[in-house]
Amino acid sequence: MKLSVHAAGLVSLLAGLTNAIQVDLSSDDSVKQAASTVAFGLLKYYTGNNTGDTPGNLPDPYFWWEAGAMFGTLVDYWFYTGDSTYNDVTMQAMQHQAGEDSDYMPQNQTRTLGNDDQGFWAMAAMSAAENNFPNPPEGQPQWLALAQAVFNEYVTRWDPQTCGGGMRWQIFTFNNGFNYKNSISNGCFFNIASRLARYTGNQTYADWAEKVWDWMTEVKFIDSDFNIYDGAGVDQNCVDINKAQWTYNAGIFMQGTAMMYNYTDGNSTWKARLDGLVNRTTNFFFDDGIAVERPCEQFNSCDYDQQSFKGYLMRWMASASQMAPYTFDTLMPLVQSSATAAAKQCSGSPSASAYKGPAGTACGFKWTAGANFDGLAGVGEQMSALSAIQYTLVKKQAVKAPVTADTGGTSIGNVNAGRPVDDYMPTIPEITTGEKVAAGFLTTAIAFSVAGASFFVMKE
């Protein structure tokens, strides 16, 4: 991904101040109506279903990984609201971008594809399996097998020769960031492994989740206070850590840890880890109950990618509250208060060139700004607001908790899916045969100067 800071001055001024989207969180019908309005505006940004365009791609300036995140959000939108309006376009996009080898490494993205980019699409496929999203036709890539393919390829990229393990941010040596190991890429690996463990019951996936967690704490990307930092370069053995903290890093590990807590029937070690992440996340990333993106939001310097991160935190907090119900009373009130604030920000009316949804329904980025639309409008803002709103439909006594292969899951898997690393250009020393197992994550890794905070890197 490249750096694209999108400032309020570049977005058209409001045509006139309008009322924000109204939502009553005590009414599921009200929540669903608000989610429907925001989703409609979100899909107005999508052009992949237009004649001559590529299914699954968002137009510039948005990158491939964010499209995967969007379709993962739409899988959940269907699951929680029951609205199938966008199912066909979601199916088309997720199948097309699966690529020639059914592993979310399509040829049209090869030159810029990182481990985190691949992971966001794999997590969308995992959500489709867990939610019993309609299965693809026979002979097409199946949701569970797609997630397993990415997991298997992640295993081949585990790199014990530098920093004692972990995955690099980038897959290919020619991309900037190949010499950087980051939390989001390894977070995808951890997240997918933990969810595959729960879905399939296969201990191999759980062992890899444990291995990723152990490595993250050994290199202190996760410290003793459960801060999760961005990453570090391999040239200095991952010692000089970029300590920027992003909502999506906290969220991706929180969901994965809750999955492991669930998979292990409440194991005390995983509970302690989950408690640590819940406590640190809720204390660090919220102002008066409203989610904020600490490294950049207060400096007005969040780029297109970062403007989507808070939505993933909402997704993963809601999921954690289902997988570990004892966390519900801590996590869901924060999702709800953030949703109320996000809905108030859905009051913008930028020009048609910036937003093609109904006037007064463009969602801004700064949820702490109330109904005073902040002038920012885009895929990240709209998707984050949709996430915050729709995940308030998660209930404490879940009747539709994500399924497993033993509780109604119908997706077909393939433990041998994916390609050997040599088939697509080796990027790290060969891993031993014993480490090559069956069974993917994210895009937007970071490291650029953030005024007064840290730096992070975004690739072209």
C-alpha cells in the first residue's frame, strides 16, 4: 500500500448541514435500518461489478486488502441483518479474487501483495465459513479451503532465521517492507489459526496459534502490559521496535485469543491473555466510550487505510464477546457507545464526486466530533460506521454464534490447500519439513512518521 493521507480540505464541503442517521440501539429494526442506509452508501464506492472493471477491486485510491475487509464486513452484514441484497456481489468478488490457485494470491495483485493483504481476504473467507454464508457452486473455491490455503502458505513463510521466527510483512523480496516483521501480518496468522482450530477441531492449528503468540511476546511486539506494537526491522533482529499502537492490532489478537479461550473450554492461560488484551484495549483506545485511532487521529494525519481500522476493532470486540461471554458486559457497551457516536457522524453531504449515496448519510471519521461532520468521507469511514452499527446486534445470549464443523458448518475444507513456497518465488530460507503443516492475513502494515507519534511504512 502507498501513503495517501486524506485530509478534510480535500473532500468537498458540505452542501448543507443535515441530521445524522438516527438509530435506536434498543430496537433491532432501527439498527438494521441504519445499517442498511450506511451499507448502501458504502457499496456506492464499489465499481468492481461495473462492465469492464475487475470484480473485487475498489477504485483508486483504495487498495486490494481493503476490498477484502469490505467483503468480510458484508458477510457479517448479511449474517446479522438478514439482508441478502449484497450477497451476489460479495460471492462474485470473493471468488474472483481467490485467484488462479485458490489462495488469494491473484496474478493481478502479485507485485504488491503482502502477507497482511492476503490475510484480510482469508479472514473474510473464514467468516463466510463460520457464518454459513451461501457456499460457492461445486468446483469453485470453498470458504474453508481458501482459509486453509492461506494458513498453509503462512506456515511456509515462518522465518526462524531472523528474529527467531515470525512472518515478514511482505512476501516478495522486491517489495519495500520485506525486511520488516509486523504485528498485523502475524496477527492474521494467529487469527486464522485460532479460528481454524475452533472450526475444525484440529490441534495443529491451535499449536500454530500458540507458536505465533509465544513469538510475539518473545520479541516484545506484545509487552507485559499487553500493548501491541507495530513491528520492527529484521536487520536489527527486531530490537528497535516501532511502538505505534493501532486499533486493528489490538482487535485481531483479541478475537484470536477469545477463539482460543473458546476452543480450549476456558483454559486459564488463554483467559489471562484475553483479560490482559481486553483491559488494555478498553483503557487505551477509547475516549468517553468512543473508539479513537491514537497514533494519527488527533493529528489529522490518518491515511485511507488507517481510517478503516476502528471498524475492525468493532468487529473483533463483538466476536470476542461471543467467544468468551464473560467479556460481553465490558466490550459491548463500548461497541454500542461507539456505534451511537459513529451514526451521528453519518451526516455528511459531500459532492457526488466524493460520495454517491443519499445526501446526509456520508459517514465521517472522528466519532468523537458528534454530529458535526468532519469532512472526511470514504470507504474506510463508511465501512467503520457500518461495522460499529451492525455489531450492536450481537446479543449476550447468542443464538447464532459462529458455527463449527460439528455445530452446523457446511463449508468444505482441504487441509492440503495452497502452494509450496517455491512455486511463487521463495523469499525466506526453506522451512523444515516438520514445520510444513496444513492450513492465512492483513494488509496495511505500518511505519511512517505520524506527527508527534511514531512512524510507519505503507507500500506502493
